[in-house]
Amino acid sequence: MFRDHRSRRAGTPTAAFELGKGQLMTTPISRRSLLGLAGATAGAALLGACGDDKGTDSGGNATIEWWHISNTDPMLGIWQQAANDFMAKNPGVTIKITPLANEAFKSKLTTVTQSGNAPSLFSSWGGGVLAQQVDAGLLKDISADISSWVGNLAPVSLKYYQVDGKYYGLPFDSGMVGFWYNKDLFAKANITNPPATWTEFLDAVRNLKAAGVTPIALGGKDKWPTHFYWSYLALRIGGAESLEAAMRDKNFETPDLLTATQKLKELFDLQPFQKGFLAATYDKPDGQAALVGNGKAAMELMGQFAPSNQAAFSQSKSGLGDKLGFFPFPSVEGGKGKVSDIFGGGNGFAVGKDAPPKTVEFLKYLLDVEVQRKGAASGAILPVTKGAEDAIKDPNQQVVAKTVNESTAFQLYLDQAWEPKVGQQVNDSVTELLAGKATPDRVLKSINNAAKR
Amino acid sequence: MPRSADSAFGAARGPAGGVRPAPSPATAGSPAAVAVVPPADGGRRWLSSRGWGTILIFLTPALLLFGLLVIAPIALAAYTSLLDWNGFRGTEEFIGLENFRRLLEDEVFVGDLRRGLILIVLSVTVQLPLALGLALLLNQPIRGRAVYRVMFFAPYVLAEVITAVLFQMVLSPNAGLANQVLSGIGLGGLAEEWLSNTSTVLYAVFVVITWKYFGFYMILFLAARQSIPAEIIEAAAVDGATGWNTFRHVTLPLLGPTIRIAVFLSIIGTIQLFDAVWVLTEGGPVNASETMAITMYRYGFESFEVGYASAISIAMFLISLVFALLYQRFVLRRDMEGAVTVIGGKR
């Protein structure tokens, strides 16, 4: 259900194929899985009876159950090595690693959590689902255990692993969304500088169209790439806290959000997207990433994992190379937000309620600057531990890391920050606006209804 | 025919007989009832207590499995449909029939019903006649008809998912085969963004489903046509019936039972449509090709509104059940006559 960008970023094309799936899974499902709705419920009740083994820690012996989704190298190997090193230093501690594919992880975790259990340490993206897991009593408050060293981490995305001021997990990777553009196509349309304001941006779109270039590639079928535009406009117009405030007050029908939605419609009315974008996905051979990677569209609004996907889905398998540039989402005239307020997400780990105390020590080790440097050097993660950034080799990733580190505020992907029913509604409603099937008023009303439900 | 007289038999018929009255203790338990053959009833006899034991032993495994795998999940889904629940244990809240009230106001769900109806009408008026026509054609002694039969049946062998992936490529707006062919034969104006246009997507989906399933119905009709004895057709010809008259008054009525079953299968299949549409469009753009099953999936596994998704599944179940019962009662009735052992002789 979640974008698991970084952990697969540098993987094979097959692994990359599964990237960026948002909460909208595109995995084909057989009719059998439909039975799952009834079946999973029944299954949960049955499973509830068994499997109550906890990682007991009597006499220094402890078993840490670790589920993660970095099931391809380089992170698969890096995590394995980290676990081996930790076990060598801590006799009596056994780390049982279960690397899972993204979809498999979600269904396995759902089954286990429905029975009231959780692994000691498992992949998480923080936000709304983490909060639901806390509500269900599945996670452990680790605030006291990490207070001495949490200051080593970049503060930017920490808040999404907190519920009511308490930590239940930590990120190991963070990134952001911005515009990735083709320098040659911009030059062809006589655009010398990347647009810095919304007006300049709309002008750039017009110029690109006039030059016979598809301005923007979009995977409308996946929906989540669409919600990036709405979220960023909301942040730029209403300010960094406007979206979280709207969610907290369950009031999305505010003047600022209305302005943002109307501005978005201005963009859509220019018809900036490729032909058939409503049926296009992000990560298919004729999808969003492929169009930019093949030079068929001038730009896309996407996360830090965009360049590697452009390469993976391009015909040359190498993407745009040094023709690729990055610029942050432009500012909006008269808006309260800053260009340095960022929107995006990364990966992290949550700690299960019955985790042995050594789990937090292990988490600390995973976030150790040396382990983080290894991940950063492999190109698979954008590190969160201070002092690991300079291990990043890719110039585009360096730009992203720099922008993240200099950011003034951070908003997590809405379909991860909020409980799924609201996040999905945002995706659905913004896509309706895009398809010309809903007015800005109606978009906000639908989101409001979902938030109140 | 007194209904209580056949009740023992009725109960022994298993779950399907559940609606029949229970055996009255006075007859079933009394020694007088043992091994008595009521003369008026043509061979039915009362069961001994040993017979009951046998029935119980043989029936229990089936009943248990049926209960566990069919009844229990339905009951659980029915219960879940009364909850506001995000899927995590302990967070459920009982809200009565609220989910069903919301269902009636949900534009997407009401739209599902409308789209389902369109697909059903199209299936019955386009897909089945097409299959029937092909079946009759392939019944003619034409050269290479075995090849044609295999060819037309081949799509049915493919999985729905594979079919959908295939057509995703065929209908792709930029490089898709459909548009390439259309512009190749000078019909470029007909080239459309088939799957991304909200007004064409449902019909694109219908074409894909028809491509997948017409072979199946064709084989059904072909088998039925071949079971019509040649003598009857000859007799009609001798009586001076034209080709159309033979079809209208001989072939078609004799194909009746098969056609009625085909309509039944087609409608039930449409109500439950999921795989192909999910892979092809995920119900989009903007719900324009969404089916009930897709709406259920999206609420259950994307929005994690498990209670509401269960309400949709219950609605789907009831719609299918009511349709199936009515159809069997009123349409399939004459086909069942004589083929099914009916309690008490005649209905």
C-alpha cells in the first residue's frame, strides 16, 4: 500500500517495476483474493488463537523478529551484514530476518496484526497507518530509550514516527518530491531558467506546448502521482501546516485550499499531460517514468527515486543522464508557504509491542553513521543520520539530499500521513478534478466527508 | 400430498432441504414408522434409526466443510458489515445498518449497479447472439472448421489477467495496435484513447470480456446444436420449412435450455466481474468502468474501511442470490422439470 521507493531504487528493473505503487496496488489479483475479504476476517479470528510467541528476553537471550521489504540488493545484503555484526557483538541475541516483497509484507503484516501481534521490528512509513497500529496497541513506546541519541538524526521526518509526542519507530531514509525536467526540451521551448513561480511555471507549460513538446508526464491511473500537485499547491498557498491543520480540524473547505484547488484546475485546463494520461501508470513501459526517460515529455513531479525509474523504463536503460535537471515546486504569488517547505517521504522501522529491549539497541545500530553511509554509497537510500550525506555519489541525489537538509518544513505523502480512507479520497478526488468530473468545491467536500467519517 | 409425510426424506437431503419442515417426532421416532412403505407413495419408505445414524455419519463432514467454508464466512461478512472498522483488532464500532444506508447514497455504488446493468444488457444482446451465430456457422460443413473452432475457443483458455494485460497493450493510446490498425486503414479519425476516456472505457471493457468469453458460449451452443437429431431438421425440410423457419421454429426452441443456462452464467459472471477490469483499468478513469467487486476491493484493501466493504460484499451476495433464485424459479423451471428429483413427485 505504500511507496517503498528507496529500498528498491537501485534494484533490477523487475524490482523497480514494483516501485512507487502508492496505496493503489496494481498487482493483478485473482478472484480467489476476493474471498480474502471474508476469509481474512475469518482467518484473523482463527489465527488469533495461535502464534503468541513473544521474543522473551530472559537471561540476556533475545530473539528479534525483523521484517523488512528491502528484498533486493544492495540493501538486502547491507541489512544482513548489519544484523550479523550486531549478533557478533551481542552474544545471546538472535535476529531472525524476514525480507519480504512489498505486497507480501503488507498482507502478512495485516494478518498478524489483526490477531493482535506484531514482529519486533518491521518496515513502516510512519503517519496514519503507524497511528492506527498505535491505537490497536501493537507498537512500543521507545521515546525514553532513544532520547539520548535521536538528536543524531535529521529532524525533518521524525514527527511522522511520533504519536502524541511519543516515538514508536524511526526513519532510516528520507526524500522529497520535486520537478525532474529534460534540459534539452526546456531549451527547445526557449526556457532558460527553471520556473520559480507558479505564473512562470504555467508560462513554461504554454511554451512547451507551443514548441510541440508534451510538457508533463502523468500516471493518472495510479492516482497518487496526481495528488502531489494538489498537496504542494496547498502547502505553497496555505503554508506548511495548512494540510495537517485541515486534517486535525476535519475542515478542508477553507479559502486557502479552495484557492489551491482552483490553481490546480488552471494547470489542468492547459492540458499539459500526454495523450491518454488517465489510463497511464507510473511504472509501466508506456507510463510516466518511461515518457520522461525516453525524452517524450519535458518533466514530471516525482520523488527522489524518479531518475532510477526513468532509467529502468527507458529504451536506452540509462534515462536522460546529464540532460536531467531538478527544481523544487515553484512558489505561488501571495502564498504563505516557502519554496523550502518540502513534501515527500521515505522509509523507516516501527517497533512491535512485545519487542525485546535489545531491539531498540539494534535499531540504533542500523542508524549508525557507518551503516547509513554504506546505504547512501550504494545509492539505495538517502540517509537520515547526520554526517552520512557526503557518502551520496549520484549528483541528482546530492541535490535532493541538500534540499531535504535545508528544508524549513516537511509534509509526508498524504496517503501515508493520514489514515488510508482519507488519503485514498484525496487521490480519488484530485483525479476527478483532473478528469474534469468534479469542481474544486466538490473535491474539498468529498475529502471533508471522508475525514469526518 | 401431505408435506409432513415427506419431511424425513427432506431433512435427509442436506443443507438445501433446510427450509422444509422438520420431521415430526410422532412419526419419525415411533416404531410404527420403521420400514413402513406407504403404498400410495410409490416406493418411499421411512428410515430406521440405524439409517439416521448412517445419514449423520456420511453427512457430517460435508456439512462441517460447508458450514466452515461457506456459511461461516458469509455470516462473518454479514456481521462485519454492521461495523465501522479499519481492520485492526479492537477498533471496531457497531453502527447497525449505517453502512447500508451509505451504500444507497454512494454515487460509485449506484453507478456500479447502472454499469452492471449496461454490461448485462450488452452481454445478452451482443455477446450471446454472436456466439450463437458462430456456433451455427461452425456447425456447417465448411473446410477447416475444426481449425476455426479451436481458434475461436482459444481466448477462453487464457486467464482473464493475461487477456487484460494483452488488451492494455492493444488499446494503448500511443503505440497500441488498435489505433495503429485504424489509422493504417484510413480510419484514423476513429482512433480513440479507449481506456482513458470516461465515455468509451466501459465499452472497451465489454469488448475485452466478449473476446475472452464468446468462445466458451460458442462451444456450449455448438454442443447443443449437435445434439439436435438430423431427422428433425430433415423432417422440417420435407415439410417445406425454409432455412429461417427451421431455425426459428426447430433449432432455436431446441437450443432453449442451453441459451437459458448461457444467459444465467453470463449475468452471474457480469455481476461478479473483477479480474479483467482490475488489470485493465482498476475501475477508472474516475470510476467509469468500476464494478461492484472493484468498489468492494478498493474500500476493503485500499481505504481499509472493512465494514463498508463487507456491506458491499453482502449487497453483491444478495443481488446474486435473489437473481439466481428468481431465475431458477421462473426461467429455468421447465428445463429442470423431470431432470431434478422433486420431493413429493410433482411441483
